[in-house]
Amino acid sequence: MRLSNNLAIALIVALIIFIVSVDCSKKRNRYRSKRPKGTCNLSELDKCLDRLEGNRTDTYKLLKDSHGLNEICSTVQETISCFKQYVERCGTPLQYELFDFTLEYFTKSIDKFCKPGPDRDAFLKHSPCAVEKVLGTQETKKTCNNPFLATIEKSDKNSSLDHRLDSVCCSYNRWEDCLMTSIEKECGKDGRESIFNFLDKAFAGLIRMVCNHDEFNYKLDKCKAVFAPDGVEVDLRTTEHPFLKYLASYFGFLFN
């Protein structure tokens, strides 16, 4: 695996470890000159997500026009700011540096759609078709979304890191291929390209660096071994799976 892939994995793993394990409520951070202001319980992170979860019903419709896209951008940026304050208050200097580095990379990527420019214009030209004919359909939910979400939910914290990585990457690549195939069929190659570009920037390109298609080709036996059985349904509104909970909060607009 190339160096860029290892760097991306290190960043993602560091952030996930931070999210699921940091709890400074019982001790002073010895790297800071004073005790953190406020609590450092993980429940504080849930408060950051509250603003994203006010109304998750049919949020995919926000992708149809400029006003909806602006709403997504504003909400995500506010939530990231909340996370940043938490990390600054409760994390170690290394955790903060890792988060700040990833945040800068993510912001530069998503700004291509949150600020005026050719990428935003191309996306808004094709997004109404993608929303109406693909993202908002029960067929997409059944054939693309549910298999992806069910495989993630099938893995748990007791699984090995390799198993969890296989589950995320294999299921993501299968979901992306399913979605892009449907979008190209309904909205043409230009529509596929614009939505693909949006997905790539929405995940700051990290998914593509970590989950390269050669290593995590969803048709490989190792991928088939981790997939959930056909027909399993997942409700993002009620799931308790940590990864799905944050996925639903940040990217719920991609899953009807």
C-alpha cells in the first residue's frame, strides 16, 4: 500500500480512536496549562450532532437546489466547529494536530461545492435528476443503501481491525458502484461524473485513498465473506452502531 494510503489510514484510525475512547472528565489534561472548560464526556459530541439530527426525513431533497446545498454546508460547518472546540478542549496536542490537519483537508474539498465555482454549478445542474430518479427511490434504498448499511452494522467493536476495514471498504465500493450505475443510466455520463465528484469531495478523498478498488474489489471472495445477507434493512434513525450514527448525521442526505 502506498504512503499516501498509510497516512490516510493513520489519520482516520486516530480520529476514530479519539471519538470512541477519549474521556477526560476524570483527569486533568497534563499537556495544557489549565483544566478544560466544561466537561469532556463523549455525550458532548452527541450535542454537536444534535443540530444535524433535527430533521433527517427526506434530507436527500436538500441536494436538489442551491438553497438546500447551502443548508447542508452551513450545518456541517457548524457541527465541525463544535467538534473542533471539543478536541481543542479535551484532546492531547497530537490529537488536536491530527484533527486540525484532516479538518483543513476536508474544508478545502467541500468548499468546492459550498462556494461558487464550476464544481458547484455542475453538481446543481445534475443533482435534481439524481435526487428524483435515483437517491429518492425505494429501488436505490433496497439495492444500494441497505446492503451497505447492513454490512457496516454487522461488524462491531469486537471485530478485528482488518475485518472492520474490509466491511467498510468493500461495502462502500459496492454501494458507490451501485449508485453510480443507476445515476449514469438515468442522468447520463455527465450526471454520473458530477455526483461522483461530489461524493469524492464530501469524503475529502480519504475513502478513495484508503478503500482503493483493486484491494477492496467488492467481487473478491474476502469482500463477499463480510457482506450482510440479502434483505436486511437498517433504520438510520434508530441505529446504535457508532459508525452508522455519525454517518447518518454527516451524510444522511445521501441515504433516503
